Amino acid sequence: EAGVVQSPRYKIIEKKQPVAFWCNPISGHNTLYWYLQNLGQGPELLIRYENEEAVDDSQLPKDRFSAERLKGVDSTLKIQPAELGDSAVYLCASSLTSGSLETQYFGPGTRLLVL
Amino acid sequence: GNSVTQMEGPVTLSEEAFLTINCTYTATGYPSLFWYVQYPGEGLQLLLKATKADDKGSNKGFEATYRKETTSFHLEKGSVQVSDSAVYFCALSERRSYIPTFGRGTSLIVHP
């Protein structure tokens, strides 16, 4: 069974440029999560989707970050414009339904460097 | 709010040495506790968990006991291998909450 797929794995951009990350969850998983992992820190939840609906986006900085999950499968996370402080790893996770942490399967992440 | 504190790394050990990675937590309720492992270039993987006080989680030779009196969940392994080199994260999750709290991670380096 394929795991959570994320692309690109690495991205280098200049500040003020837009950037987008893509996530394909495990087949059949209705719940999708985006996490931010700063260097030397643990992951922090940005947004949680139940199918195509964002049910918890309280941690998402809405001035420059946006996310969508069209058709309740794949998801994209966008930053526009990117700032130096956005350099981090962006993790995607999925689970069959919303539940405790151990039900989530994590992807390898996209490592973003903003110059 | 909730928080998880882990010992700073890197932790550097020789193969077959005993491992302890300390983890303490603060929580408003009665959380479940977890250890995750992240190998280079890979996603977070659940290593073990404990859901209530005095529970012991174990997997692949790693163990951790949920100590409510000391609010701790220390990770231990009796004999580490080079293949155990990774970053280890302690985490908690409150019941009915989908927002987990992770520690900063502790890098483990095991030399042959």
C-alpha cells in the first residue's frame, strides 16, 4: 500500500515569490492534515480537512497561507508571498477518519528554503 | 496550554549501549503519550504509545512508561544499533482533540 506522497521534496525560492506544496493521502483516507516543522522543532498542526471541508484551520496564518482539498482527495498548501521565516519542512498526514494522533500516517515532507 | 519537553541532542552512543531519552509533559487533561521516530528523508513513524498512567508502551526493543506522578514518558532501549540513528519525538494528544503537541525532537547517533 502506498503511503502519503508529497511533492516536491525540496524547494528553493526567493522571498516574495509564491510556492505550492502538493499532498496525495493514502487511498480511502478521509482526513488530511498539514503540519509545519521548523528547524529543531516538533511539528505543529496548520489545518485539518474532513473530506473537502477545512474543519480546523485556526493555526493557519491566513494572511499569506492558503490550502485547498478539491474533491476530498489531494491537497495543496500555498504560500504567497513567501518570507524568510517560512523556511521549514511542511508535512502532510492522513487518517481514515479524525482521531487520535496514532491514527495519522505522515508523508516525508517538503523542505522549503526561502532566500 | 499543553507542552512537551525533551532532552536536547544530539545523543551520541556506541553500538550496544543503553539509551535513555527524557521526556516530560504538561497537560490540562489526561493525554495519551507517544514516541515517534524520523529517519533521514522519511516521514514520522509511530514507535510506541501509552494511553493511561502506568501503561508501558514497547516496540522494537524500545520502551516507555507513562508516569503521571512525575509527568514523564522517558524512552529507553537496552542495546542500541547503528540502524537506530534517527530523530525521536515525544508527543501528547488529549482525548477528543485533534491538535497534538510535539517535543522538539532528540537526535540519536549510534557509532559502530
